[in-house]
Amino acid sequence: MGLMDNVKAKLAPARDKVSDLAQKHGGKVQHSLDKAAKAVDERTKGKYSDKIHAGTDKAKGAMDRLAHKEGPETGDAATPTRPEGPPPAS
């Protein structure tokens, strides 16, 4: 058993608990993200609005993934294991 297998085995219970919390409180967390994004956007007078919204969207996506237990580690075959799109040009 390799190092990564050991780490994954030890972190599995924590990941399950975080996933359960994300399912229970996902709405509150997303509301708080929106509220924080709005406050930061107001304080910066809209200067970084696009970056703030992009970060908020990424954080919400991460919450959704946690709440739905998606990913290759959980055996979800619908989730790609590599990025989509054309292969990089060499």
C-alpha cells in the first residue's frame, strides 16, 4: 500500500463528514458566499467585480461537488478523470 493510499484511507471519514455538513448547510454557505462577495465588491467599488464573481462561482461549485459526493474517488463514472477539450499542442 503506497503513501497516497494510506492518506486517502485516513482522510475518507473526514471527507464523508464534510460532505454531510455540505449537504445539510449548503444553502447557508452559499448565501454567506454571496453576502461576502457583495460586501467585498462594494468596498472595492466594483473594481474587481469579475474576479470576485468568478471566485464565488468556483467556491459554490466546490460546495456542490462536496454535497453531492461527486468525483472519481467515490466511483462516479459520469465525472471525467481528465480535463475535457482538445489535447495540448506539442
